[in-house]
Amino acid sequence: MKIIDGGVTAPKGYKAAGIYAGIKKKRKDMALVYSVVPASGAGVFTTNVVKAAPVKWDIKLTKESKNIQAVIINSGVANACTGEEGWKNNYLMAKTVAENLNLPTEAVYTASTGVIGKQLPIDIIVNNIPKLVGELKETKEAGTLAAEAIMTTDTYSKECAVTFSIGGKEVTLGGMAKGSGMIHPNMATMIAVLTTDLSISKELLQEALSEDVKHTFNMISVDRDTSTNDTLVILANGMAGNPEIKEKNEDYYTFCKALNMVTTKLSKMLAADGEGATKLLEVTVNGAKTWEDAATLSKSVISSNLVKSMIFGKDANWGRVLCALGYSGVDFDPEKVDLVIESTYGSLMLAKDGLAVDYSEEKATDIFAADEVKVLVDIKQGSAAATAWGCDLTYDYVKINADYRS
């Protein structure tokens, strides 16, 4: 199993395109991913009660459609809180893609990202779909164009692909994601599309995705705001030619490992590119009674504005970490907690059994100067561990969000 250079077009039988249509002022704003043959589709979506029209549509298709063959995404307008008109516009977007690709409308996933409460400029979208379809290509560059077209406040596109062997056949899994602000996924304005040429039953594809997201995308946070539009979908078109995976055997778990490799990398890229962020913050909690406890504790720390500010300021104010652990809702003994910070510049213990140790403030500042900072916590209650990813909180976060609509 190895990571390769690529994204959604890396697996066999997938094409992609990304164009500027005029939804946004300057940047590319429409993307399309297409499987040349029918594919199984699975997805997980926001648990926010306020759901965008495309989320509702994709939930319906995930439950009811046997095959999914395309994913159309617009950037700039979220199509959330838009009522019946928003639903009709979303349907028209899917329908127009379907007509141009000679597909059933119910074979087209949709996704939107951008400003909430604004209607889609549907005429612009519909008029540019033929152009988008005409730009479809199987090249790596086409996949990158699609990844760029779904960006909002992202500073760079996010892609990943891996190859692995199933039943003597080489299988590829690729993906792209966007998200920089309103990132606190709680999926049972993050958008991710995964593609694979694996042959697997729709039921097991959905189960693998639903389980994986608990450990990857749901373990990141930029600003504690769960979007109305969080969408993660995967297509599996079977073109690798492996025997179809119909049970949880060795092949299934090999796929799960590959899936986790891609989604972990994309998750870390999303966290590192949080709005205004300068550092990736990784928090691992060890010694918990259960994985669920460790996950709750680690995510509480990466979501703390005080911890995030501490990382930005390179200030080893470690009491903020214990504070965030303490209000997580998980019961533990604070007088048994060890706390260590790490980066490429070294490792340093800040607290032992809940008390400060004699450490160098200068060394701590040096460690925090790296682009990636790790906080390691041991609560000494059991053997379970979990890792969460976030970023620092900077002045630019406020600037970006104060001017978001303009």
C-alpha cells in the first residue's frame, strides 16, 4: 500500500473538471467528478439540524439510488436556508448534469459551499454545465482543477491517492476535500469526494465510510462550527476487476486501511489550512478507559480557543490543556495527568501527575515555532487512545470572517 501523486482521477474510469463560471468574483467555482461506468455510492453528512438542499438531496440518493455516476459541486453559494426554491435549484443542477451525461437525475450527487441564505445563481450554473462536461478529462491535472474549484477560503487545494492490492488486482483510491472555516464536522462547509475502482457492495462501502469518518474527519476542528453543508461521498465503480467484496474479510479490512490513509491525510490538510492558521495542532490522549473517552478528551483540547491561542503565541500555558480536558465531560483524575509537547524541534514534558515540572520556557517556545505541534496527554486510566487535529487561532481568523461576504 503506497501513497501516489493524484486525486479523484487516479482510479480507473474517473474523469474530472473544474472551471470558472462566474458564481464568485475571480476563482474557479464549479467542479464535476464523473465515473464512466455506474458506481456504488455512499455518503455521510452533517448532523446540523439546518441542512442545505444538496445535503438533503444526497441523503435521499444514498438511501434510494442503486448507482451514482457523477458529483457536481459549486463554490460561492451554499444553497442552505433557501426553502423550496433552493430545493428546485438543486434538482435543476443535478438534472442538467444528468442530461448532458445521459444519466438518470438520481445518479448525480450535488454539493454546494459558500454563503448561507443566498439563492444559487441557477442560470449561471445551468448555462455553464455543458462547458464543465466538455472539460472532463482523466488526467491528474483535471483532478487538481476540480479540487481548486471547490475551494472557498482555502489557501491551497487538497488531494490524496493510494494504491493497494485486492484479489491480485491493483486498486486505487483517490480523494479531494475543501474546508478552512466552519470546520467542526459531526457527520454520521466541509466537502470531500472520494473515488475508487474497487468492486465492493454498496452496503459494505457505506459501513466502511461511516466507521472511518469517526476517526478522521470527525476528529478535526477549526472553529467549533458544524456546517450546514458537511458532505463526504465516495464512488466505487469496480473497474479494478477484483472479486466483489461482499463480506468483512481480509480484502475488506485492506480497503478500510487504504480509506483511513486517504481520509487521515485529507483531514490533517483541512485542519492545517484552517482560516488564518499558521500551525497544525495534533492532540493525542493516551491511557483512557475507552476510545470514545479519548476521542472526546482530545477533541475538547483542539477545540479550545485558549489552547489554540496558546499555540499561536508559542506560550506553554499548559493549564489551558488541563482545563479543556476537565470540561470535556469525561471523568478522570487530574492529579495523574502527564503532558508533553513535541515538534521537529524536540520534545518537552510540561506536567507530571497534574503538576508543573521544571522545564525551559525557551525550549517550549522553540518547540511551538514548528509548523506542526503535538500535545501528548496520558490520563493513566486504561489502554485506549485517540488523536484529534486542529490549528492555532490567529488575528487573521477574525479578519477573514468579518469580511466573508465581501
